[in-house]
Amino acid sequence: MTLWQSLALNVLQLAFVVCLAPLFSGIAARWRERVQFKRGPSIWQPYRDLRKLFSKEDRSSESATWVARFAPYAVCLSPILVTLLIPVLTDFPLFGAFAGDMLAAGFILGIGGFFLTLAAVDTGIPYGAMGASRTRMVGFLAEPVLIVILFAVSFVANSTIPYIVQQQWVSPPAHFFSPAHVLVLVAFSMLIIAETGRLPVDNPAGHFELAMIDESKVLDFSGPSYALLKWGGAMKTTVLCIIFVNVLLAPWGLASSPAPTQLGIAIAAVFVKVVALLAALVVVETSLAKLRLFRIAEYLGAAFVVAVTAMIAAVLAP
């Protein structure tokens, strides 16, 4: 495969994430309401919201600095960069695939969250600072879980490069069904719930500021800046779901060559896998009773224990 073919496939993968991320967000929102026996919005509502926000004027706080103006771009660009490192539609590495591993992908995604947290404080509204403080607490507890999960993956698959990990389990060999791998899946699914604002203490659909975590950080944004934040958040959720289903859970159905037929099958397969994962997340999110804020530590502590157990199982496996 030539360099130009690799670049063209990279563009196709970027288009898949960028264009379909709002649709995935709309599907999850619609199913969340349907599970609660409500009618819910159309699955195309996120596209309408983005079009409306991009047509409005961008207003910001008078006390805001360049941090608040740069944060929406960081939130939107970070999942796009991660898309270049992970197998989205192909099971063979493309240009830039070995520029970073799964830990680098986590750091890149964290850049967007870091600037958004700074911007929430920079705008000067009290609810933004409160949401930023809560987000840092969640991040402080979630980051060790991610590191231990990556250690466990490195022991099980002998690598943390997403394409190599995907190839290790695509056969699948016996260790795909090993206890270490199952525990990694459980820990990573718990981490996705925390990183996408679906913790059993947060209610992104609500409008009570004191109960918000992620949503309270964007209350002072409007117009195109708010549109970039919403779009970036949808892309981050999509990228995390793709890493989970294509690298860890179901690394099948991807294109093994640049043939248009295989790429079409891969697009359909990845779409179905992501939608199925979102459905499972919606069921888990809506079926759990809301916990008190200080019990976030217990939830992520349980995820950490599962991740450590997975690493120990991987080390002790014959």
C-alpha cells in the first residue's frame, strides 16, 4: 500500500469519527429517553443543534483570557489526533499509527479536558469552578485506573500499540478468553462510564447546576465555541467506544485491505458495534440509582481493584 492510500484511509477514518459522532450522541440520547418511557429527541437533533450554534454569535466573559478561547479547539482536536493512532476501519496500520500507544492516546484526550477545566475557572462563574473541581477529583481517581489497565494489556497482549493489540486478539487465541482479559474489559468499561460523564452521580440531562459535573464547565460558552465543545465531547465518546470495541472487545470486522467492499463492510460493522456498546452504556446508566458525590471514590476504587486484579492475573497466567 502506498503512502497516498494510507493517507486517504486516514482521511476516511477521520471522516467516520467526525461526521458520525453527533449521530452516535443522538442515538444514545434517544435511547436514554426511551428507556425512561419518554418520547425523546430525534437522533438527528445534535446536527440541528450544531448548525444553530455555528450560526450564532460567539460571546464570552469579559474576564476570560486566551485559555477560554483556546479550550474549545483543544477539546475538538484532541479526539481527532487520537483517531490517527487507533484502528477505526482497518486492521492494518496506517500512516502515523506508531506515533503513540494507548497511553499517549489517553494523554492526548486529557489535553482537551485539561484546557476545558482551566477555561471553566477562567470564565469566573462559580458553577464552572465547582464543575472543574469535581472533574479534577474524578480525573485524579480515573487516571491510575487507566495506567493499570494499560499495564494489564501490555502483559496480556505484549504491547500497548492499538493495532498490535488488535492483531493479538483477532484470531482469537486462548488468552482472549482469559480471566485477565475479561477483567480488563470490565475495568475499561467502568472507566468509559467515568470519562464520558455517565457516572451514577452525574446527570448530564438535568439543569440543576449543583448536581452537574461535566455540563457545569460549559455554562459560560455560547455560539461556535459551545458547538465545538459539544462536537468534541461527542467525538471523545466515539473514540473511547471505538478503542473498546475494536481493540479490546470485538476486534473483528475491520478491513484487511483498501478494497472498497471491505471498507464498506468495516464501516457497517464498526457502526453496529459502537451502537450496541452505547445501548449497553445507556442501560447501565439509567438502571443505576444516583449516588452521593463522595461515593465516586468507591466506584473508581472498585474499577482500580478490578484493573489490578487483571494485571495480577496476567502476570501469574501460565
